[in-house]
Amino acid sequence: MLCRMIVKWRTLCDAARGPVVTYALIAACCAVFFLGPASGLNPAYGTGDLLMETGTAYFRHWGVVPDELFSGAGRPLLTPLTALFVHGSWLHLLGNMLFLYVFGAMTEERMGRAPFLVFYVCTGYLALAAYAAANASSDQTLVGASGAISAALGAFLCLFPRARVTSLFPFLLFLPLRFPAWIVLLFWFGLQWLAAHRAGSGPGVAYLAHVVGFSLGFCYAWARYRRTTRVRRPVTAGEGDSQP
């Protein structure tokens, strides 16, 4: 009986030392999505054309609208924070949460809970604001945690460059292959960089926010932790070329 109590206590302690912030962020994003119109699970938003209308209004209220962000009004300045928890589709949500779970947990473990939360929110805000500044005349709504998660990827590259990442690449018939993190993440960053130069300001993936977030995350981790020993640990990731 005593042995069982000790085992349970150790299990609880191990859970308490886990990436609590990462799990909390995932839970918050999922809860917001399930309660919002994009999930289709909340009858309060109606169906059909009504669902589309209420959904559009919902995203404009909580998302970033570039031509409103720098209008001088106070409320739009908060939207880069609220937009971090809003996602436009099931695929958008699941892709982001997969990357946050894989790369955010180890990054949080290295940084610490409170520093990681501040890092996540600040880099996410700046990434969305940078995209809005580059497309200041656009009235297209921007939502999602992509900028903040891209920052976690950049920090991961700096902190765990030799960690082994299992990735699935479509052009390799989705075979699970293991590569060092620096190969996978630099390849991903290169794709975002190229896509950002080809993308317009209309609807679609905000590649520029990915590039800015990744760069901010890497630079912060390098400036903050460059004098400490880099950690070598294995990790298993999802599709290496999926969009966060």
C-alpha cells in the first residue's frame, strides 16, 4: 500500500513538472475553437448562410485586421493577442497544436514556465503585428497561433539543433525519416521564406508571420542561452513541411 502511494505521488510530481504552459495553451486554443463558429459545434452561430455571416463577424472581432490595427483605436491593439487563440478550421487548429505540442514542450522545459509563456505571447504578438504592418492596407482578417508557434520552432532550433526529428515528407511518399532538427527546421524556414515572397495580402497562409516569428524565436534563444550548453535530446515530430 505504501509503495503504491509513493508511486502515485511520484507520478503526480512528474506531471506537475511537465510542460504545463504548453498543455494549457493547447487546451485554451481547442476550447476557443470548439465554442466558436469554425468548429460547427456551437448551435448559437446558426447554420448555412447565417453561420458564414456570424463567422465572418466573429473573426473580424477577435482577429487582426491590418488596416484597423494601426488606425489609432485602442481595441484593435489587443487583437494580436486574441488572434493567437482563434483558428479558422479543423486543419488549421490540428496542425498548429501538433507543432506546439512537439516543439513547445521541450522549449518550455528549457526556458521555464513563466519565461516561456511571456516568450510565446510576445513573439506571437510581434509576428502578427509585423505581418499587419507589411500589409497595412489589407482588410483581410488574420487569426491563428502560427507566429508564436513559429517562434517556438526557432527557439527549438537554437536550443536543440542536434535533436533527432522524425518527419513525413510528401515528395518522399510520406516515409517516416529521422533527421537532425537543424535540417528539418531550416528546410521548413526556407519554404516559409520563399512562400512569403510569393504570397500577396489576400486570404491564405500568413507566411511572413511565420518568418518573423521563427526569426524572433531563434534570435531570442541565441541571445538568452548562447552561453549555456545546448541540450541533445531525441524528439518525434509530425509532418516536417506542414504549416504551423
